[in-house]
Amino acid sequence: MINPNELRQYHYCPRVIFYERCTPVHRQETRRMQYGREAHDTENALEKQRSLQRYGLHEGQREFNVVMHAPNLELLGTADLIVTVESETYPIEFKDSTRPPDLGHEMQLCAYGLLLEATRNTSSPRGYWHSTRTRETYAIEFDTKLRKRTKAAIADMSNFIKAERCPEPTPQVAKCFECELRNFCADVF
């Protein structure tokens, strides 16, 4: 099963997923990761007291830390927040970031939308990505192109994990200089 969070890592570099899933490499939690987790917990607590206005919604039922599993999609994950308004359900992700969402974040959010549609009798046309640092919220539309790209990434990840085949590195070598796994990529360095 692929976790939607892994789609962010896949977008950064597919080899991160390979090393985590197919080798005994264990990534240590950094102080930055710990801080992000703590900020996430704080945001969840505050979100319970807020209106849904930042998402352009006037009403809706909230569910926090929703676990979803869809074997036919090869997906298993826990969404930060789900808001249901009549027959539509919207996944919401909180991120400790000053940057706007990139394709990896969009695919992660779309995967939660796919999980919602597969596990509930609902439509998930879009999701919301909220920065806990800048307080900005972005609506991410789950159009056909993003859905196809997300499903293709899930299939690629599933294939190389099952085959235990190391994928090509990211074409953006500058990312490698910041990666804690760079020592394992002898063909890059």
C-alpha cells in the first residue's frame, strides 16, 4: 500500500521511497521534522475552534485524522482533516511551510480525494492545503490531469517497490545536496 504522504517524497525524488521501503536505511527524525509534527498538532487543536471560511465553506462536518484504506487503489493513509458538505467531501492538509504547494503536495492531497471517493459514497472535487506559517490556504482542484498524474505516480511507486528496483534519481541534482540519503546514490555523486 502506498501512503499519500509518500507522493510528496516521490515528487522530490523517487529514490527516497525506494530507500525507505526496500532497504534497511532508517532516516532519523530531524529537529525540523519534530517541529513540523508539533506545529501540526497545535494546528489541529486550533482548527476545531475556527470557522470554515478560509476554505470558502459556510458549513460542514469536520473529521480529524481520518484513516482510509482502498486496496483497489493501493492506497492507505490518514488525512489531517476531512470536511463533508452534503454529497461532497474535501480533504485538508496542514503544512509547516512558507512555500506554496508544489506538485508533490497536490498529488498527496489528490490521493486523499481518491481515497474519499473510493471509501465513501461521495465526490471529492478539490482539497485544501493550508500553511501553518503564512496562514495562506490554497484550493487544489482535482482535475483529470492531476488525477491521472497521481494514479501514474502510485502505479510507478508500487511497481518499483514490488520489484525492489531502484528508480532513476531526480533530474534536479541540486536537491541531492540537501538530501540525507545522498550517500547511497553512488551514480549521482
